[in-house]
Amino acid sequence: MTDDRTSKGRSVPSGRLARLGIFGRMAGGVAGNVVAEGARRLANGERPKMNDLLLTPANAMKVADQLSHLRGAAMKLGQMVSMDSGDMLPPELSAILAKLRDGAHHMPPEQLDRVLIAEWGKDWRRKFAHFQAHPIAAASIGQVHKARMRDGRTLAIKVQYPGVKDSIDADVDNVATLLRVSGMLPRELDIAGLLGEAKRQLHEEADYIREGAMLARYRDLVGDAPGLVVPALVPELTTPRVLAMDFVEGVAVETLETASQEVRDQAMQALIGLVLRELLEWGLMQTDPNFANYRWQTEAGRLVLLDFGAARAVPADVGAGYRRLLLAGLSGDRDAVRDAALSVGFLGEAIVVRHRATIDAMIDVVLTELNRPGPFDFGDRAFVGALRDQGIEMVRDRESWHLPSIDTLFVQRKISGTALLAARLKARVDVRAMVMAQVAGGDQLPGTVAASR
């Protein structure tokens, strides 16, 4: 979520037909842009491919604007695509889709009042000395308001948009159709299982009672760990569509781009340490790495953790697989890394058989970078281009494409998003030393870690 003080309110379309109509207009607008762009290129003597016509800035802007209006699962999935696309999309398209991570339109006051009356009753305002009508943040599933209790306690109140939960299944299917049509998802890839899991996860994120329980659990797990803080839940005001917690001061984590190198390194060391504990110690991970889920307390030097709707258990075998992979990486053993990547589901058998030499070359690049002595410089992205260039042939071989397990996909999304933030902050962190402290635990060799906890 991001600060939304200057944006205008826009009612959330909550009915099935209203939302379907927006998807229809979105598809129609994209189709119109395809025709116009195709005609322009043909007039210039070009022979454009359909993917070139679909993946244009005009179409990206059309999709981003309509998803911001829809909010809910539609916008949430758009955020995931924009963050996970990494270096796959042209920079101009990535920049436009990134606006989905910058917040949504908020509900107008009349719609907000109807939601709060339904959750708290007609006299809900009597609970507060002050309730700030304009939200301090707005995102895909809900918006956040600042409020002061009569005892002086300041709270952050997250209010869910109406109709979000009921529209999840249809929104997921409609977004998947748009991605298919755009060519971003190959028709050969079976994503039925992934779509089903996406629906389940989004239903969980729309359950604020569950999120409140996860918030309290994380607060207990983090405890007094240096460098981290989790707000306290206010259970008496929390309902399935309203989540109440202490208001914790902090600035957007992206503002650290202009901070000193020491501060940037400190923030990312805290976050990377958290990810390692989630994966290898707690067996519980908040799997949404959206930058808006972190705030920074400058004076205290602490990272504020927010939004636990995407928190989910990490199965023991997945945690053990990552432990083996990390141990293999520490050992510098290419064969052990490849075998561990197969075991955890990063790689499929077909791609290893068809592209063994390319995979080994890519592993060598990663091992060289990660095993350099001293801090890892996330700002140095030269090796990313080398990996992309080596992987082009594999990407084109759609018959060898492979989907990892759902649990591995969610874990990897958190890891990739964390690395993306570290790259944006140009942080330097001794990741190797942190990993060794977390996984080595003596003289264990790759593959000898027990698969159970």
C-alpha cells in the first residue's frame, strides 16, 4: 500500500456484471490498439507480429488503469505480473505496469460508510475520538485509515473493498484469459493448478480474521529481534472485512534509495535475515514481497513489517530442499546445485536433458557471484544480463517449460522480490556469511540435511 492522500475516490465495482463489463472494455480497448498499431506499422512497410502489437505501452496503460479501477484479485494479480516479470518485459512496459504497485483509487466516503456500518453498526463513529475519512493508503484488496481511540491510542484501520471476496474466482479466470491473449503465457503451459492455488490464496488474503491471527503470530515470532517491528493487533475491532492494529510510524522503504550506504545495507540485512528465518527456522513465510509491505523507522533503524494476508506455511520438504540448495551453493559444487534444483522443483527433468550445458554455464555464473569474498553488491547487475542471454534458448523451447510446485513458487517469489528491493537500494550484504550461519551448522555436506523438522 502507498500513500493515497492526493488521489480521487472511485467506487469499487462490486457486482459480477459490472466487473465483467470492465474486463470487456479492457479487452476491447486492447483490440482497438492492436488494429491501430498494426495499421501504423504496415503503413511504414513493417510486418509486425501479434505479440509485438499486444505488448505495447498503450495496451499496458489500458490494462493498468482498468485493473486499478477494479481492485481486488484483478489488481492483485496484475501487481504480481508486474513485479515478477523482472527483465522479461521491455523497460517501458515494466514502468507502466509498475503503477499497479503504487496504489489504487480509494472508496468514496459514502461507500466506506456503508462498509463500516455493516461491520461495526450504525454508531461506529462513537468508538473513536477521531477517524480520518481520507485513507492514508489504498491497495488491491483494501484501504487504510488512521484513527484515534478515546483513550488516545492511534490505530491503523484496514477496510476491505466491497465485493472483493465474491469476485475473486471470476477475476482470476479473466486475468488469466487476458494474459493468454497477450501472449505472456504460452498455451502449452498448464496453469490450472496455479490458478486454483491463486484463488485459494486470494480468498485467504480477503479473510481479515485470518490475517489478524497471522499478524499476532508474526509479532510473537519476531519478538524483540533487533531491526524489526510488527504492529499489535486490536482484536475487538477486527472483523472479516476490517483489520485493526496499532499505527506504527515509518517512511516508505523506497525512500532509502537516497540514504547512506550503511543505512541501506542495514535495512536489507534485516530483511534478508528475516527471509532466512521464515524459510529455514519458522516454516512460515509472508509470501508477498510488495515494497509497500515494508516501512522504515529512521531514528530506530528498524524495518516495519506490514500485511500478513499472504503468510503461509512452508512445508518441511520445501524448507529442507532449499537448505540442500544453499549448502550446495556454499560448497561451490555445480553438480550438487543442479541436483538440488531438480529436487526442490526449480528445474524439470526435460530441460536438464535438453539444455544441460546451458544450465551448467548458468550455475557457474551464479556460483562465481555468490561465492565472492565479502558483501554481495546487489547494485551490480551485470551478471543478470549474462544469465538472461544464456537462458534465451531455453525460454524459446516451450516443450521443456516446467512449473515448480505451488509452495516453491510462492517461496521463490518472496526471495526474488527481496532481491529486487536490494537491487533497487543498491545494498551490499554479506549474504554468504548469513547463509552459512543459518544453514551450515557444522560440517554437513550437501544432501545430508534431514528432510523433516
